[in-house]
Amino acid sequence: MINNINNFGVINFYENNAQKQESAKKAEPVCEDVTPVKEEPPIDSIIFTKKAKREAKIPTILDALKKSVERRRDKTRAFVEELQEWQKEGYVDAHYNARVMYDELEKITPLTFGYEVFKKYYNNTI
């Protein structure tokens, strides 16, 4: 090993095994890949009760509503039945009319059916 000290106070160390040191340095990652986590803003709507907000059930309710229409021919009926079950349990406010409920749900999640069909099942005017 050769030690060189220059006038600036810097010490340089040189060794014969520079290749071994370089391969060892390449094997260790200098930094790690970090992917940013996207935080979704909390969903806030007038149709959810304080109980749903307090128990943090809103994402669960939305997932259940989305899953209720999967592989169903009568998507609107299945969606409204699931919605009414959440209303019976006190997580979704049942005092809103069909127009307000449809508009609020349309803001939160894309609906595959129109208002007239929703109103027919929501108001039980079949």
C-alpha cells in the first residue's frame, strides 16, 4: 500500500486489488428504488352516515356495491338491493330521494345504468 500525502491534507490510498473492490462495490446497491404511494383522498358524501364514517366502512360499502353488479344480468336491481341492505344497517342514509342518491353515487363511482332504471328499483315502482 502506498500512502501519498499532499500539501492540502488529503490522503490517497491505493491498493493493488482495485478490481476486487470495484466488483464488491457494484454488488451493493447504492440506493433503493422507492415508488411513491398514492394516497387517495377520503371519500366524503352526504349519503354516508356518521356511523359509516366513524367505523371507516365507506371503502367497504363501495366495494360491495361494485361487486354486486359483477356477473349479474340485472345489474341495477342487484345494486339497489345491496344499497338498501347498507341502508338497513344504518351506514347509508335512507332519507334521500332517488335523484340525490343517484347523483351522489355517480360522483363516487361510475354507474353502468341510467337514472330512470335506478329510480324504478329504488322507489319500488316496478
